[in-house]
Amino acid sequence: MKLENKKLIVKRSYKEVYKCDEGIVKIFEKDHPKADVFNEALNTARVEATGLDIPKIKEVSEVDGKWALLIEYKNGTTLEEMMESDKENLQKYMEDFVNLQLEVHSKKSPRLNKLKDKLASQINGLKDLDATTRYELMTRLESMPKHDKLCHGDFNPSNVIYGKNGKMTIVDWAHATQGNAGADAAMTYLLFALKDQKKADLYMKIYCKKSDTARQYVEQWLPIVAAAQLAKENELEKEFLMKWIDVVDYQ
């Protein structure tokens, strides 16, 4: 991996993302699990096989002793930026966004990990929740219908690239699983709500109409996905997420 003319575009606690001549490079910190890096590459390759037009994995290698992924570059602007800069057309952008998510949910990738197993692991690992709350969440998770639809897991406008030709491309498939589309939609709603409740409500309205899904059904997933988001240990989100985890509100 040459990394010629690299330019830093994203910095997180566990990774740095660069744009370079070869494409997009994610360089992970040395203490980031090697298995997670290879799992992201494998997830992306499996999603590629569904026929979705996504940025392809080009290389997995080491850069200065750190694991790195080289990913195909897709030119354009994030849909999040479009929604902010062109607020008059928010309705249209949100409809396009939901249509894209429904296209994802129409695909299957039987070799991906199961969303239910991932959610169960995240809930059981939450020490901020008492045993009774974890039990209630696990009981609810167990009662929800088991599906095998392709789920992105972090589907939000910052992960959608809007090309100059109007074509949209989804990036960052690190959290891809197979499971219930309602759970994936609940996570998207929650990610909107963390930043802008009005956009969250608009998303929910359009998603439920286009997918012919009852709002109450998506809401049944909210405490579960809020617990999963809490597992990421973002202190800025903790208070907000704890409010959503009160399962009594959604009985």
C-alpha cells in the first residue's frame, strides 16, 4: 500500500481515514482487534456479492505496524451534507434515503453474522444495566420475529455518498449482519434522534409508509437497539440512550 498524496478526512479514537491516489485507506490503532479489521473486509466482500454497488475492498495490509484497509473511492458528497445545505429538499432526500435502505433490505447474504446474536452479545455485556433490565431486553429480543434480510447496522446519511449524477452509494459495512429490517430501521431512527428529532420523525414516517410497516413495530425494537448503541461506550450519548432503554414505555 503506497498511500501517495494522502489526506486525512476522518479521525477517531481507534482509526484514521485518508483519501489517497489508490482510494480510501482506513488505518486502525495497534490495539484495535485484528479480527475486527478482517471481519470488516469480509463483511464488505459478502455485501459486494449481493449485487449492491458499494465501494469494493482492494487490499488488507499493514502500514507502520498497524492494520489497514484500502477501499475503492466513490466521488461525491455525503447525503448528510446535502440535507444540511439544501434543507428545502429534505423530504426528497429522505425519500431517496429510505428507498436505498429498502433496496438493502431486499438483499440476502446468508454467510453474514446474525443480527440477533450480535444484539444479544451487546446486551449481555452491558454492566451499566442491572440484571433485571438485561433480562427484560433479552426477553423482548427473543420474542421478536427472526428474519434474514441484509442489514447495514449503521445506516445514516453520513454513510451515503451522493454522486454528481444523483446516484447514491452506501459506505462503511463494518456492522453488516443478516436479520430483521425493523431492527435496522430502529437503529437508523435512533441515530437521527441523537442529532435531530425532527429528522428522526420524518424518517420514521416515510420508512413506515414505504415499507408498509407499523410504527409500533419499529418502536418495539428501540430499547434493544438503544442498548446496542450504549455498548459503544460514547459518554456523550449515554444519558440519552438510557431513556430509550426503559422497556416499560414500549409495552
